[in-house]
Amino acid sequence: MNHPEALTIHQQALIIDGHCDTLGEVVSNGIDLGQRRTEGHVDLPRLRAGGVSAQIFAVFTARTRELTAHDPLDLALRMIDALYQQLEAHPDQLVLATTVREIEQARDTGRLAAILGLEGGEPLGQDRRLLKSMDQPLLDRLRIFYRLGVRNIGLTWSTRNALADGVFEAQTGGGLSNYGRAVVQEMNRLGIVIDVAHLAPAGVRDVLTLSEAPVIASHANARAICDHPRNLTDEQLEGIARNGGVVGVTFVPAFIVAAGQPTLDHLLDHVDHIVRVAGIDHVGLGSDFDGYGGDNQMPEIRDAADLPAITAGLLSRGYTETKIRQVLGENYRRVFRQVWGG
């Protein structure tokens, strides 16, 4: 980046990325986060080069063609164990964060703060074990994941599970199930961030009505700019803003432009729109690194090392240093502090 002012802002900012799928690579392909790769988007050297302070690592277990042989709970535990092995292998570079203070301490000591998140509630089970009535669901798995360090949960991937309908099921008009409502309430009580990315619209409405804490959409863009079902309508953006939450703009090409190669300017158009509709307090970053690929990704942001380009782009569009810092990480820090309690 050849923009001295932008580089200074970027180097001094707290930078939080709301979503990456790199743990899948660690489990499936045995990659070592400490080694810089020529493939994919994320490893510790490239996160460090990109100035990232904290990264949410997604535990993705939805039953796709690639994962049909795996039990969601088994796979979730293996992915969490994989992160713990990386923590043990690179204690001077990587630390698990369950509080805002731990994120800040990691940055002060030159380490990356790893935040654990579930992408989809499949590992939480079907809640078939009942107590005295259907109104008393067992939530032991949720509490166990909390004790393992999980601090962010997306209720669904794009399909239906026991908690809710995903966005690919939107035609059903289904929102949260009774179990999903109980999970939301228990997440509020425990202090786990609720992630509405991938939820069907009715589920988003249900969460925004029910949750007493701010929520995030960890990786989604503006539907008004790119009409993709995974992007958020203006009504949803306004609802997340009223809730006090944050939308993480994502780098997935199909969520940025409907066709052709997206550019940084196209991504920043989404930032501009979300700021106009929801306000500067409610936008962050949600790359979805290692969750997409192909030749049509943004040429300016090929991987995590290229994140300074976003700061330069925001500065060129007239965003002040304070507002740039909000987008890069301060908005997430506020939500995490409110939900995690410290």
C-alpha cells in the first residue's frame, strides 16, 4: 500500500475479521497456521501482514456433499481441537480470546486473538431429550461449547436445522423453532454473540425481536447493491442497527456483484450503502476467507495480507480516521463488550 496516511491508520487500528473458514482447511488438509501458504487466504504470517488483531474462526459442520460422512458434533469437536493444537504449537503468535480484554492483551503482545464461532447450530443437536415438558429444552451442549471457548454462533447455515430455517428455505416463511428460541435466550444469558448470517428472513426478524443483546451478521452485504439471497435488505439493515448490532461486509464475489469480477470499489459501495442505511456504528468486516475461491475474487484483496487496501479505499472515499477504525474493528469491539461482559 503506497498511501502513508492509510498505512499509519491501519497499523494503529484494532482490526477484527468476523468470519473465516480456515479451520476446515486445518482439519481436512492438515495445514499449519504458522506456515505461510501459497494457496487459500489465511495463515498467521498473512494475518500478521494484514494487521489483523482478532479473527473469528468458524466451525462449519452443515451436511454438504463434502461432509456427509461426518457427524456434526464429532466434526465440531475435531475442529475445536484443531484450533487448540494450533494454539499449543504457536503460543507466541496465537491466543484464544473469550473477552475483549484478551483481544486487547493479544494485540499488545503481538499475537493474534482467535475467537471460536459455530457456523450453524447442527452440533447443538435436535433436542429430542425432554425434561417434563416441551417448554424445557436441554441446552447442555450449548453450555459445553461455551466452556470450550465458543463466543459466536450462527444459528443456521443456509439450510434448515433444529433451530431455524436457513436462507435457502426462505420460501417456507419459517423462523425460529421453539428450540431455536430457547437457544437464543440461553446465548443471551451466557454471553454468546448471535450471528444471523444465513438465516431466513423470518428467523432474522425473530432474533431481532427476541434477543436482548446486539447481534451480528458476520458475513453479508447489501441486497440493494447486489440482489443475492444471502445479502441483507434495507429493512434488515435497519433492524440490526436498532438492535445495536454489526454487519460484516464480505468478500465473497457473488455477494459483491451479480456477474463479472468484483473490485474493491464494488465492495466499498456496499460499505457506503450500509453506512447510509444503518449508520457508521453498524458496519464491520466479515471476509469469509477460505470459504470461497475462484478466479473472479477481488484483485486488490487476494488474501489476508491485502487488508490494508480497505483502509486506503475508505480513506480515498472521505472516511475519517475515527470512522475507518469503527469499520476495521471498533464496532465489533463494542458489541463483544456488550455481549461478553468484559
